Amino acid sequence: MASTDRLFDVACLGRAAVDLYGEQVGVRLENVATFAKYLGGSPANTAVGASRLGLRAAMISRVGNEPNGGFVRETLVREGVDVSQVSTDPERLTALVFLALRDQDTFPHVFYRDRCADMALDASHIDPAFIASCGALLISGTHLSQEGPRAACVKAVAAARAAGTRVILDIDYRPVLWGLAKPAEGDARYVASDHVTGHMQAMLADCALIVGTEEEIRVAGGSGDTLTALAHIRNASKALIVVKRGPMGCVAFDGPIPASLDEGRAGPGFAVEVFNVLGAGDAFMAGFLSGWLRGEPIERCCTYANACGAIVVSRHGCAPAMATSAELAHFLLKGVTTPRLREDRDLEHVHRATTRRSGKHELLYVLAFDHRSQLESVARAHGADNTRIVQFKSLVAQAFESVSRGRAGYGVLLDDRYGASILPRFEGTPAWVARPVEVPGSNPVEFEPGANLGLALRTWPASHVVKCLAFFHPDDPPEASGTQLGRMRDLAEACALTGHELLLEIIPPAREGTADFVVARALDAIYSAGIRPDWWKLPPSADGAAWDAIGASIERHDPLCRGVLVLGMEAGADALRESFAVAARSPWVRGFAVGRSIFADAAADWFAGRASNAQVVTSISARYREVIALWEAAQQGLKESA
């Protein structure tokens, strides 16, 4: 059973690197033009997978004192993996791996690991007290390939044995990393070696779990015959041995080795199309541990492992493709709906929704100053050049910073047209950032980047949320609503492909004789068209029943939705107070995104020359604080009534 009295369920010791995955599919590595950057390294991938499946995971490794090391560390933290034992090497660089997806059987990759940081891990970096705080310790076989990291493994295992921490060996055999294949042969899987076998077997007696492919079992067992190798491992260890067999699933041995692999405790595989085998083994390990460390039956552990491997083998990348608990549950319930799992829209939605990048804020106080046409009108009315809009938005940004003071839960909505030079100020800060893509006032909606929307979004930071205002009424004529829904669907797909969250702002055009709950009915129509935005930005309303209908629509169609931000619509303080008091009652409303109610007066005075820069910053800061206070008062009133 999992050690509930331990701080962590599992610590993963070994490689932590950067994977550079070719984005073009079906080509040689020589012909890859662009690469996607992901966290890599088998133990790091497993740590992420374990964390996503609800285990308390930690990483023991080293990274370079450079941006790639920062990327590895920050990614692990964002995934919920403890990095207190990830030290920084002042001299070595973080390892890199270049990979390509040529076909279903060919995945060339080249390791750049000469004097890399994670292989500088040695015995001095192992803290026995930390090992004792973990229920299990996973050792990567690659870290047995050099003297320093091998000493670290030996010390870690000794500490685990002393503390009653279970030891797991992921054989993780890469001949090139043992110097048994040429540097360009990173995809080589098996080279027999007494040297490798000797170091692997020195670890076996202390292991409670040993996992590897048939080729890895052969090298650990020192025989070209899998059953003979298994027998050798069994002679050295009482561990549970799990053999990964690719599409055939896996087989586990917790006792004597039988005369046939098929006589073990089998875990059938899942019939999916292979898109990328790299990382599937790490997902397998994470899935198995999610059951094994909780004391579940071996057959169920195998099911989890095979399912997680099947999910990752169908996707691009390793760490980012790892399944979450919700995703695994969905897959086991629904099964393989299509062999190309990445085309299972429901599964992919669960994956996206449960691995979102931006922080999970309880509330968001968003200062919206993405206005373009409105500020152009103000500038024009006072004979000012549009370049003055950039200066004004910089003042708004100063006001935001003076109020937010670098704290989480505050956000900005800012455009590219006049805010491009301001947006970098928020990079690396806790600020939530959203950016508009619609042409102001367009109906049906048009996009400022034009037809190349997806290419434009690829230039954005992945943490930036895509905001789109669409005028949509559920009673629009079919042709008009069909066009508008089609545009929104194109946008949603572009966001999914580029890894951005989508904030959909819906404003129903005014109509005579409109039925009640028009916004909720608009959401129903959008959801029914297969569009599931991460966020909604909706008009204020003092009608509690209308908010109930909106919440019911979200719960019915997408309970994984982030929630709703309430617009200001240039309302005054009294109107905002009234609408906030009602909106705050809905559990789906996560805060506000208010703009002109905060800055409109200051903008008019500044463009007219009646207010200085300092006065504008002071005025906007005060209004922003006032709106925040109105929301907090609504929250407090809700608590008191409860």
C-alpha cells in the first residue's frame, strides 16, 4: 500500500532534459524544419505522468544554470513535481535530444549529453532524509552507466533500504548512452554487454519492482533469450518483474518464471495506431505505479499501464502527452473509439482541459484594455495620432502593476495592435494574460491575423489566452448563425492545435421580443456545434435565474470549463455592484474582465490634455481597486448569506 505517512509517493532519479521534437512527420531528422520543445528524460517523464495520475512525485537530478535548466525546473513545478532535489550545475549544460517521427517503426533521435548536467549527479547530492520521506524510489538504468551517477544510485538505494522505501528499477537501456552505439544511433535499442549486465544485476537484489521491454530484460538478465534472462533476474531478486510487450500489452511475474511468457499475469494491450513510441514506456511506468503504489491488484496495474502507454503512443511528445487521472478514467470507460486516439475529440478535450498551462486561480480580477476602435475614436476626437494610444495603454499597464503588485489572480486583456510593446512586461510574472484576435465590430467575426490564424498563434507565448468577441444570438437566421459558428469552430481548432486556451466573449445583438435566457441559449447552440471554450466572457446581468441557466448549460455540456468572467459594458459603480452581487452567486463565475468602466474617464481627460500621466495612473488604479472592492463585497455578502 502507498505510504500515507511519507511526504512523497515516489521520487524519480535520473535524466531530466529537453526534448526537441520535429514538427514535420514522415521525414528524416535531416529534413525537419521546426521543432517543438518539451520536457524530456525518462525519469522526468515518469514523474510528470505519476503526478498527473494523482501521485505525490519528486525528481532527483541536476540541470544547467541556463534557460534550458530553468525550463526543465519550471515545467516540473507546473506539473506538480517536487524539485527540491533538482540541483543546479554551475558548469554543465542541460541535456538535449533531437527527435523525428519518420514512420510507425522509425523514430530517429540524437542525444546531446556530452558532460550534461544530469550525469553530474553524484553521491554528495543524495539526501538520505529525503529518500526516507518517499514511499518509493525509482532508479533509471541510464544513471548506472557512469561512475558518478552510479554512486548516487547506490547511495540512494542504500538510504531507501534503511528507510523501508521500496526501490523500482526502470531498466531504461539506451546503448548509445553506455557508449555501445555511435552517437547518431540514439534509436538503437539492444546491444548485448556484460558490462551493462553487471551493473544492472548489482541493483536487482534491492528492488521491489523491475520494469523493462523484452530487450531490456535480456540485457539485465544477461541472456539473449527472454525467459532465460527472466530466470536470471529471479535468481537475483524477489521483485515483481513486468515485461513491456508493445501492442501486446505486458506480462508480470511475481513468483517463479514459467515456461512461457504467456503464462505470466497478462495485461492485454489496446488496439491503437502508433504515432510515436517515444515516451510510451514512461507513461506505462507512471500508469503502473498509479495502481501499484496504492496496493491495487497487479492485473489492474497492468491495465492502467497499458492504457497510459496507448494514449501517449498516439501523440506528439512525451511529457506533455502523459495522461491525467480524468483522462485515464475516460479512456477506460469509453475504450478505443478510433485507432487514431489523437482524433478522439472527447478524449483530447479531457486531456487539454486537465493539463491547462495557466494557473488555477480561484478568482480573476482582469483589467481589460484591449480596446482598439474605441480608443481610436477618442484619439480622433481630440486630433491625436494613434501612436498616442500606445502611450496611454502603457499608463494603464502601470496602473495594473501598481494594484496587482506581482500577485496571482490579477490579469490583463491587451491587444497586439497597440499593446505589442507592452505585453512582454508581463512575461514571467504571475499575471494572467489574454489577447484579442477579432477585428473590432466584425459580424460575422473576422480575425485580425486573417486566414493564417493558426500561424499567428504559434508566435504567441503558450500561456497567453486567446480572446474573441463574437456577436451571436441563438435566434439568428440559420445562414448567419452557421457562418458565425463556423468561424468560432475554426478558432477553437486553431487554439487546440497551438496549445492556447480560448476565451469566448458572447454578446447577443439586441432583438425585440427576445425570449428569456438568451445568453444561456447562445451557449447551448455554441456547445452543440462542438465548440468548448476554456473560458466564457459574458454580459452582466442582475437576473439570478439567467445565471442559473448559464451554469446549467456549462454543467450539461462541459463541466471541465474554466468558468465565466463578467463584462463591465461601461457600467457605473452602482450597476456593477448590482450585477456582481447576483453573478457572484454562480459557482461558474470566476471574476470579472472590466475595461471602460475603469479607464474611460481617464482616457478622455488624457487625450484632451486635461490629465497628466501620473494623474491617469492614479485615477485608473483607484477605479480598478474600486471594482475589485465591489467584487469582494459581493463575495463577502454571499458568505454572510450562506
